[in-house]
Amino acid sequence: MAKQVIKTKAQIIAAIAEKAEITKVQAKTALESLLQIAYEGAKKDKDGFTVPGLGKLYIASRKARVGRNPRTNETMKFPAKKVAKFKLCKAAKDAVVPPKK
């Protein structure tokens, strides 16, 4: 039997509960707590929030720029803004896509 692909929050919670041998309610609380801590950490710390073995969630600044509307070819100005970014760590990259030898 092939393994099921996990795509939804409910499936993630069920997988955590099974692996950690806890209830789904406890798994949901743990997942939501981790997410809340990550969001707050990314907002407050200039270096962002690191999830060991997975990656870093941080806020980056984008400069103001000039772009164009591809439909009308009209130029548009985009103001500077802050965006959330997530960068995978090397261990996570290597676990998903093994490095070439």
C-alpha cells in the first residue's frame, strides 16, 4: 500500500498525533502553538525565527520599483514594502532532494 500524501492541516495533525502517540487535540494545540511562536518570533526578531532542521521564517524589505502591466504595457510604480519569507536549511534541502555526487 502506498503512503498517503499529507496535504491538509487535519492530515498534518493526524500524522503528528500518530507519530508522537498523543491525541489529535494535543497535536493540534502543539502545532498551533509552534505556528504562533514562529509568527511572533519573525515579527519581533530582526533575524527571524528558526525551526531547527527545517528553516528560517523572517521579514524582508523590498525596495520600491517600477514595473509594467503586461496587458496594457503601461508603467506602474510599486512602493517599498515588507514581505514574509521562508528559507529552507541545508538539512531540509538534502532530505527532500539529495545532493549530486
